[in-house]
Amino acid sequence: MSEHHDSRLAKLAKIEAMGVDPWGHDFPNRNWNADARALSTEIKYQTADGRRLDLPEFPEAASAAGDTPAIKQQAGEENAVSVGDHRATIDYRAWKQQAGEGEEVGPTVRVAGRIILQRGQGKLKFITLRDWTGDIQILIGKAQVGDAAFELSGEFDLGDWIAVEGRLGRTNTGEVTVFAASIHFMCKTLEPPPEKFAGLQDADQKQRQRYLDLTYNEGVMQTFLARTKIVQSIRETLRKRGYCEIEGPTLHTIAGGAAARPFKTHHNTLDMPLVLRIALELHLKRLLVGGMERVYELGRVYRNEGISPRHNPEFTML
């Protein structure tokens, strides 16, 4: 057992000793990180005389703002905003001094995600949380969350899942940040993540443990979302042209429609040999004979053949 694993087990024991359940917490009514960042347009600066001033335009505002909810990212309609990619260049501290005495006001948000980065500065702790829509920075202050919660934050490791509720604002560098009012521990990660800057590099591990590739390598999530958008676009295009989508059987009595070696199985109840389909066309042609003139299927087929960058035992066919 590695030293890092032992350290995480020790922190797990401390968390349990604090009376906190380290597994399986729910956090309802949360904001996706991308949606929370989009709310940065609602952050204002309220002066001592009651005026509410719009903040200066920050470089990432165009990417984070807008009325597109995070659910549209499932179709790949917008890119998630990464905290580290849009570092503000405006001197926000100087701008506030020029605006006069006052304070920043912003909407309250509830965000949750995996800890990707963390660093401490005395009684403050900065954490970057990642969910499937992108990253967002969290600021945990001892004075704001209390001694017990701040002590709990000292047991956080990279890879842990936490949830935070607090005011959305900007730091002096202009970074969109959730200023935590309360923190909730959701899940402890016992295995250390890959190298935090290079990400997961082992090609074999990336394919066998795709979830690690998704979590720690930037751009992989966007590839998955792009595929979703492509599939949705194909279905929508065919629907507009009057095609009907059908689902044919996966188990066939004969391997037809292509020249390929099938996967073979046996149906116990019917006591008959069957094969996984190697093509879609046989049952589509039967529907054509039956009078359905515009039909298609977008489904998986299986071929018991070699594996290479261009060949896979199972793949999607239209």
C-alpha cells in the first residue's frame, strides 16, 4: 500500500472522527459550473451611497455569459469554460478603489464537483472544482465557514468530491469565484489522481479506465459531447427528411449483410444457435418489403475479428 494511500486513509479516519459521513451525500438544486460562471454577469459593485455599478468587462466574460444552460452542453452546443484558460488581465483591485468604498454583491449558487487543484494561504483556501461542464474556483475562508468546516477542508485531497454554497463574485485578480458560506463533503477518493499538470498519460490505462481519462485530461469530455451532438444531428436530419427510426433485433439466426465472422451464442430456452448481428440491413430490407419506404437504424453491430486503430469488435453503424 502506497504512502499516498495511507495518508488518504488517515484523513478519512479524521473526517469520520469529526462526525462527517464521507460517502454518498446528496446535494439537490445545484448549479452546473458552467451555469454558475454564466451568472457572473449578475455580479455588481454596490457603493456606500447605494449605487450598483456594472463590473468592467473581463476577458472571459464572452465565453461565460449567455442564456445557454449547461444542459445544452450535453449536445456540445457550447464549450465549458476552464478556470485556468481565461485569466483576467484587468486590475480589478484598482477599479474598485476608483469606484469608491463599497462591496461586491452577487447571486448565491450551489456547486459541486471533484477537486482538481487546491492551495492554502493562511486562513484562506482556494480550490478548483470540476464537473462535466467545466471548472470553477472556490474560496473557503475560516471566518466565513467557521472553525469546524475550515478544519474539515484541511482533510481534502485532490480527487475528493465536495459541494459548496456561497456568493458568486470575483477575486482581486478578476477570477470568477464562489465565496463559500457552507461546505459539504460528498465523497473521499482513496487513490491519488494522475500527475495534475500532465494528466493521465498511459495509453492502455486511458482506454481501460476511460473515466480517468474523462476526469483528468482536458478535451476528452468535449470529444464525448461532440459525439452526442453528431448523433443528435444525424437523427434530426433524417427525421426532417421523413425517415422513421426502428430497432432491429441484435440476435440473428444467420450472419448476413456483410462478410465478417460473427460472435456466436446459444438460446437455452429455444435450444438453438444464434449470432450477434454483423450488419443492420437484413431487417431494414424486410421493412421495405412490408411498405416502410423510409427507415433507418443507428445501432451497434458486432464482428469477431481483429482489433486495430481502424477496427473494433463492436461499433455503431447507420
